Amino acid sequence: MTAIAMAEQERRQTVTVLFIDIVGYTSLTDDLDCAVVCALQRDYFSTVCEVVRAEGGVVEKYVGDAVMAVFGTGPGGFGPEAAAAAVRAGLSVQEALRGQLLAGRFVVRTRVGLATGDVIVDVAAAREFGHGMISGSVVSTAARLQAYAPHDTVVVCAATQAVTGELIAYQELPPVRVAGKPYPLDLWRALQPQRVLCAVS
């Protein structure tokens, strides 16, 4: 493929990346039959995917019990609403899973991490719902933050909080040191969407 053709399929833009996984997944599934694990994953992935798509996001990949989704790559591009949709998706997934019996017998707890930043978007992969749709350090940042999220919470980076602060209510958490980062990362816990009052002309 020529450089020009590659440039036409790839573009730089800002997105919000969401990572979610099940707390204690390894110990939960260690002694289960693979058919039961498959049924649990199917129910879990279905719930996550339904919420993500309803909020305008794209599921980029499934890895074990982790789901990675991207917001802001659609026709409307990126902005405060796209980032807020990612946060709402995280909150809504946890609400949807609360009390739900996966595979008819398991109630799971999750943790969600979100980060906002610049990436290279592979347009062809986005159309085909393929893997490797985006590339950038924001992907690893979101994954790291998810690992530091308290159980059943949604945490975001400073950039996500800054762009969504008028749309989502947050609680500031102590900064965290994560592998591969030379400095602590500011951390915010998402609480709930804010009511936005429209001005009446």
C-alpha cells in the first residue's frame, strides 16, 4: 500500500477510550467448565456492547474479560458530548450489570477506566469493526486507570474530567502512579450526569 493510500485510511483525532473488566475474573472462572465461561462472557459482552453502541461508541476489542471501546470517531467527531457519552456508558454498564445474573448464576462487579487523547484512527478498521482501530498512548493510559479503579466505579483521567466537567459530576481521588508513566496521574471518579439547563431566549 502506498503512503498516500495509507494516509487516506488513517487520520489523527482526539477520542475517549473506555476499558472495563470484571473484578476477580480469574478466580471466578478458574474452576468453571469452559462452556459456562463462554455463557458468562456472552452475557457480559452483550450487555457492555449494547450500552456502548447506544451511547454512540464502537467496541474495538474483547480481551479475556476486558472490553475496549472508543468514543468520538463517528460522523459528529469528538467533543464534550462524545467524552461524556463514554462516561455515561461506563456508569450505565455498571448499573445494567448490578444484580443481573450472567449465565443464569453469576453476579459480577466491574471497574471502568477512561482516558482522552490523540490517536491515529484506522478508518478501514472502523468500518469493518476490526481490531487495531486506534493507536496511541491514551489506550494504555485508559487500561492502566481501569486497573486502579475501585470496584464498581468509573474513573477518568484529568483530560476527560476537564472536557466533561459541565456534563458529569466527579469526585477527585488521590493521584496514582502507574507503570510506564514518569509522573502520577490525576484521577477522578465519575458520579452521575449533571443536569444541563438550556437558556430560554
